[in-house]
Amino acid sequence: MSEPPRSPGSLPPEGARASLEAARREAPTAALELKGVHKSFGKTAIINGVDLAIGKGERHAVIGPNGAGKSTLFNLISGRFPVTSGTISLNGEPITGLQPQQINHRGLARSFQITNIFPKLSVFENLRCAVLWSLGYKYSFWQRVGGLKDVRDRADELVGMIGLKKRRDTLAGVLSYAEQRALEIGITIGGGADVILLDEPTAGMSNTETADAVALIRNVTVGKTLVMVEHDMSVVFGLADRISVLVYGQVIATGTPQEIRGNKAVQEAYLGAEVE
């Protein structure tokens, strides 16, 4: 029996397979990828099979109702909680099961809902601590730190980036709440990570403070991959390139802000209210 004719330009099975393999090799590696991630505490399932791929340089927001599992998802990615099953990769390398410090050393940094700074150190000293590892000094003795010009210069650069030049030598513990959040963002990026997780970065801020925080985040994450959990929809839709909606531990939609805004399933997840 003769072979059925092929349409012009079609590939034989072998050629098709080779083409698919070549396409896979050429596909860019995701900065952060989750495959089939589950997390249960005892018999209670919190994360139920999350699949998510976030491209390098992307600003990605994770939104959802209270109790959806957003903070748990961040804790899994950053290594604070072990996954029950599934895999997490950072820049194509598996990080499932690694400790938080190991994941951080591989290029991922995370801020928290509760401000996490050294209150008895100055703004400059907080940032200096953050940059030591990224510049290769690791476990330097404190008496030598003051003489490290590259550390000092990088810390001062960060002071300017986060808008706290006038507060450089002020103890972090007496900064305003918004200033402390800005400092924490500076600490988060100061370690040189290329994937940044921000958990509720504008929580508790006034409208003016929120606008300033958004401008700061946009500025300091240029060239980095940003993943954020945020309840303020104006922040989400104004900052994110793509958005994933988490409901009962499952991603029900991922897309551009325009796609998410018009998604009926997303609207239902927010009690029937249109996302604005």
C-alpha cells in the first residue's frame, strides 16, 4: 500500500519529533516554575496541584481571596515549608527540598508581610549587611567591614535607590512604617538575587505611600523577575505583566491584566464583584 500524500511543507513523523525537540531546546528557561505542587498540613490540603511558569524579567502577581493559600505558596517557593509533592525550579534548576538560605544563595530573595529589618542598625548598616554576600565576602569579620569600599559604595547606591538618603544614618527602628517597608525592599534586592518575592509590599499604606511604593518597586526590579502577593488591585493591575488567581489552593486563571479583568471565573471568586 502506498503512503498517503503529504500536504506541502508537512514533515514526516521523524522530522516532526526533531522539530519539537529543537523547539523545546530553544524555549527560554522560566525564572521560576512550579509543577504539580501540593501542600497539606495533616489531612488539610492547602495547595492543590499548582502549575505555574514565570518568565525571566516578568512582573507577576498572585491574587486571590483570603485563605486561598497565597502566603503558603510563597513559603513553599522560598523553602520555609517543604512541599508535599511536586517540583519547584529556579532558573531551570530544582530547588525542591532546599533550605531557605540555600535557595537564597541560588538567586531568590523574599520579603514578608511583617517588616523584617534590624531595628538597632542604621539604614546604611542594614543595607551593608545585605550586600556582603552578593559581593563575595560571605563571613567577613565585622571590624573589616568599614574598610570595604565596594560594600560601602553599593550600600550607599541602595540608600539612594530606595529614597532614604536623608535617613542614611537613622536607626531603622525609628523609621516610619512606609520607610521601613522601603528599607526591607532594599535589603531584599541588596543580596543580588535575580528573582524577588514581595509579600503584601503596600499593606497598611496610605494612597500616597502606596503610589511611592509602586514607583520604588518598579525602579528597583528593572531587569529582575518579580513575583508579588498583593490585595490592592490598583497596585496589581498597574504593576504586573501577568496575573495568576489562586482560589482554594488552585490557580484558576493566569493571564495579562486585561485578560484577568474580563475573566468571569475570577469575578465569581471575588464574590461576584468585577475586578477593578
